Amino acid sequence: MAKVKAVGILSRYAGDEMEVEGGKSVEELLASLGIPSPLVGIVLVNGRQVEKSYVIGEEDEVKLIPLLGGG
Amino acid sequence: MNGYGGKILRVNLTTGQITKEPTPAHVAEKFLGGRGFGIYFLYTEVPKGANPLGPENKLIISSGPLSGTLTPGAGKMDFTTKSPLTGGYASASVGGHLTAELKYAGYDSIIVEGISPKPVYLYINDDEVELRDASDLWGKGAITVETELKKRLGEEFQIATIGPAGENLVKYACISHDFGRQAGRGGVGTVMGAKKLKAIAVHGTKDIPIADPQALLRLGTEAYKACKASGGFEAWVRYGTSGVTVWSNEVGAFPVRNFQAGALEDYSGLSGETMRQRIVITDKGCFGCPSPCGKYSFSKKYNIYVEGPEYETTALIGGDCVLTDIEDVAYANWLCDELGIDTISVGNVMAFAIECFEKGIITKEDTGGLELRWGEPKVVFTLIEKIARREGIGDLLAEGVKYASQKLGKGSEEFAIHVKGMEVSGYESHNAPAMLLSYMTCDVGAHHNRSWAITYDLQVGRDLVTPDKAERVIYLQHVRPLFDCLGACRLQWVELSIDLGLYPPILKAITGIDRSWEDLLKISERVWNLTRMYWVREVEGFGREWDYPPPRFYKEPVTYGPTKGKLMSWSDIQKLLDMYYEKRGWDKNGIPTPEKLAELGLADIVK
Amino acid sequence: MAVFLHADSTKCSGCKACLVACSLAKFGVNNPKKARLAIIPKFPAPGVFEVKTCTNCGTCAEVCPVGAVKVNEKGAYYIDPNECIACMACVKECPEQVIFTHPDYPVPFECDLCGACVEVCGPGVLWIE
């Protein structure tokens, strides 16, 4: 199972931490959780930024970080 | 006065006279510091109609009450002046260690007046202040000069300097500090160049008087811990602002080909992760920052060290001029830093020039044989050099897109991407009304620092033009610039979401004065309205039409990206302004009413 | 091996929060020029920060002619200002150059392992063990 952590306002949709099965893209994961994709600023997988087309692996740790402020 | 250096340093370059005045308590009470001090002194001391490049204009450099203290991000310095780029109010902020050092030397502000007969630099070593000859530094690059002055004076001196662009009066020259930080926008470096002031070197050893040091240690430590505990901390420290690049392309906020498109076809070469892996060597923080956005890089391809590129540079040079290799952007960034030029304005200006060339408005005859094309690193590098030195076509482009388009005509005004004469920064806003309103009403021209509202558009619906959007913009225009009054960075709040409630107790521990957020926001609103009145005073006929966005945003739909085909309607632009003015207590022409000014305690200043 | 303040310089971003926390904790003032550790920036090249901390090596105690360098309950050497004669021998001999002076104080000062710096460091450069 992959671990998913949702930070800040995104935890409203996914709780602070949850487990999901691998094989789905980040974009699909967001859709299944009802998280509006544009609100997710940075997706980290195992500490590295990925694009939302990234397919989640079974051992991955996914962190969803909202974009609030910008520069 | 607790929380303050206690003195204002006044330097007249014409006469060489240097005076020290006590920091006026009533100004600190009403305007706090930083950009608040800036607009107060600009409004009350610089005569109406002053030539921005003449001796009557002043450069006002101010720290704030948080600067240099144990507060996360307390390292911001404000530079206020009459802008040579826009003819109105300019205030640019720099991080690094300058603001803290100035306070350790015992000063809150430096007010630079007049014009020196020869190039000089200002030397400040605690109470010892003098103007020193800078003839041998004139003509040299900003990084070179900073290195040289530190060698001469000692590593402990903090240096602010201009490069050749400032000397050559390029209208968007910046002031550089700490090997890669800039007070970038509005031509603050141009004013320094006009004054023949090459650099400022500061060293201080004094305590900042603190009302309750024990409380500051306790509350400050708590705030640092809150930053580290933030869920966004890890990503922010790894990527800094460059973490935004992927998202910006995904949502169609990335300016491409002079704001024609909202995303690049392939942006992988510019992503934060690409940058981190390819060029970043050190995380570099400003004073007191627990979450350094500064990414210090080394490019093997060009053999240069550069801080960045940060998001704005990547957006305006990487996106808008279509340089899709991070090392090419890094080299352009380094050139701008060394020459002392604002990367946002210059990126925008170059994209404008390339589009003019594409449309036959500029030809090879104008460019000295250079073919201006998208995605050509050599074109970008050559243009930056030409602009900084005002050579050939660079002389015209050095004036900014507003002036250049008026001069060139032939419809180029339609795609000159600026508001009030300042080039738009890194967020494509054809389909983001709150963000567009932020640019339209920003008090220095089209910059994102006062209000960054595009996430609000995304949250509530980007097609909506509703009163809450105007409200949101006004709220942000009070909160974010408040940090520029306090002399601190807003990013710990913006990016790490630390509680705003942490700040008032810290400010109280420092100054001994109890203020709520509402009190502080009132000060920020006062500052905002005074900056507006400065425009009203300086620009004949100033009003509503000065808040209009570039025609491209309401005449030409987006050509590529997730928002393809979108654009703003003219009636929605009018509606946004109506809602905004009403909520601000301004008249239909966008002028603060006498009642509003009286409510904010500005009636005696704005006569 | 004695307990001391460790620093991983590769993580330092040069913000100096540690120095300010130090001055507040030890002197009750906000002034990084009165800190008991140091950050040396090396820019523009090679673009790194070097953090200097006391390694508790004891050289200061060895060279002190009057026995003013003592050991506190944490095992850290410290200079007793009441006994110090300000000969500056320790300042000169310290191999890490982390015994500091400031014009406001007659005698030098060094880290006593209070830990205030560790708490405010964002990137986790500092630790005591």
C-alpha cells in the first residue's frame, strides 16, 4: 500500500494520512478523493516533486501540498 | 524606542552633508516602519512634480520593527522612491542581511538626497558614516563590486550595490545585495545610478532595544518551531519558489510568448526538481529565515555561481522568452544580477521585442542584424547586454514596454504587457479575475507581491467575477504589504501557513506596544491609501484608466494551455473596478474620498 | 568523548537565527554580534556556509593563566567573568576560533551548551550530543 499525506486545507478531503493501492496516477487519486487538482500545488513522492501524471507505486509515500500564497 | 534602531540617517550627496535625526515616534506609531516610513517620507519630503532622476527625488531605505530580531524571516528592507519607470510610487524590498545590519548600526532608515558630483559609496560602521570615492568601482558589475567591497572592508559588512544598468539609467535597474538578492522593481537602482551612489556598505555591533527579551526568546522560538512543524516545510525548503513552476504550467498560469499562452508545451527542463538536481548547491536564507527559498546554484555549462533562478525569473525568461533549459535561464539570471537589472521587467521587455520582430515592427536593421526569435538563448543574452549598456535597440528597450510601445506604435501598444508602466510579473491572468485585479490595482504597477490571488480564483471558480474577489484582493493588499512595514518576510505565513496570531505578541515583546491584527491592518490600509494619493498627486489626470490591464487580457484569447480560448470581458473589468473602489471607500474614478482619508488619519498629511 | 554542540555546515543557509537566540539566551539582548558560535559565508564561490562551534576541547582551560575557565553541570567549559583577567590567551589559542569578544563586555565568552540555538535552527544544522 502507498501512504498518502495531505497537508493543510487538503486534509479536509483526505484526512491527515491514509493508505491507497498503487497503480493509479496522482491525478486519478485526487479525483477519487474529490480534491480539486488546481489546489494541489506540489506533489512529493518520496520527497521528490512529481507531475500529476505520475503513477503511484505500492511503496510510495505521497505528500499533497496545497498552494496558498505563491511569491 | 524599543524595536527601533532609533535614528534616521540623512545623506545629502550634493553637499556631502550627513546628519542623524531621532526616528520620529509619531511616524513609527502611524506607519510602523519599512514601506510605511518610505511613503511617509516620500510624500512629505519629495516635492510634487520632482524629476525621478533629479536631485529633488530621494531614495528612502527602511527597516522595520521586526527587522534583525528573533522573528522568522525578519530580514526585509524597503526601498521607496519616485519611480523613473512609472512616474509614480515605487517600493521594492530586498531580503538578505542588510536590514538587520542597519539596525545593529543604530538606524531605521537612510534617506539619500541630491546628486553626487562624482561616483561615491556610503560607508556606515556604527556611528562612523562617510561618503567614499567609488570612481574605481563605477562600471563594474554588482557581484564584482560586492566581492571587492567585502575584501576591502571585511566580510562582516553588508553591501547593497548597483551594476552598469543602474549607472546607465536603465529604467528598471535593481539594487543588489547578498550575492543574488535584489530590490528589483520600479527602477530603485536607476535612482541610485542617477545619484551617482554606487553602493552602500553597512556594519553594526549594537543591540536592538527590546521591551521584553525573555518573552521574545520564548515567542520567537515558538514561531520557529511552528515553521519547522509545517506540512509544507520539506517541499518549500527543497525547491523554494521554483516548486511553483510545475503547478503554474498545470493550471495555465505560466506566462509564455509575451503572455499569449498559459503553459509551455514541455516545461520539464524548468521544474523545481530539474533545477535541484542539475544546478542547486546550497540553500541560502535571508536573515532569520528558517525556510530558505534561496537556492544557490552553479552552472557547469556557463561556469557561473548564481542565486536562483527563482520562480519569477523562470517564468519571465524561461516561459515568456521560451528558454526551456534551466541552465540557460540561470545564465540569463546571472547576467541580470551582475549587470543590475530586474529579471521580471527585462524578461517581459524581451518577449515584447521578440513579438515586435515577429510582426515586423522591429527589423534586423533595428537590431544590428540580430534575429529576435523565441527560444534562442543567444538572443536573450545579447538583448540583456544591449539593454544594460543601452546599445542599439537596447537604448529603447531600456525604457520599459510602455514607453517602447508608444515610440514604436504600429499596434504594439496592444501587446505591451504592463499596468501603470510596470511590466506584469509571472502569472498569466486571462482567466483569473482576482489575480488580474491584483495586478490592475497594485500600488507600484503590475506586481504580484501585494496581492497574489490566483489560488483564490482557482478555489472559488476562475470564471466568476463576484464581490468576494474584490474583497479578497483588498484583504491581501493589507496583509501582505504589512510584512513590508514590519521589515519581515511574508513567506512563513504564505507558504508555511504559520498562524498570523503569532506575530502581534512578538511585536509586543519587541516594542512594548500592544497591537492587534486589526490595528496593524488599519496601519496597512493607511499606507495603501497614502500610496494611492501619491499617484494622484504626481500623475496628472490619474484615475480609473490607470488601473486598466493590458489589452491582450481582454482582446486576445489564450493560445495554448488549460485556459486556451479564455479571456476577460471589458464589462467584467469595469465591474471588478466598481466593486473594488466601492469596498475601498474610493470614488468611481478610483480616488480615495476625503472621508476615507480622514478615517485613516491622513487628512493632515494629504492637504 | 565530551558532549558538545555539533554542526552540519552543509545544511546551513546562513540565516543567523542561532546567533540571535544565543545573544538573547545568554546576555538577554538581541544582538548576533554577541553570539557564541559563528557562521562564515563563502560567496560568491564556492557558495557555502561554514558553521563554527565549540568542540569542548578544553584548550581554553589549559591556556588560562588564572584558572578562570571552569566546567558547568553540562560538562561545558565556560569563562567565569569574575575571575577572568581578560588576557585573551584563550581567544588566541582556541583552535576553532569560537571564543568571542564584544566592546560592551570586558571579558571573552564561549558556548556553555544552553541549546537555545538548536531550537530555532530551521534546516537542523545544530545538535548537542
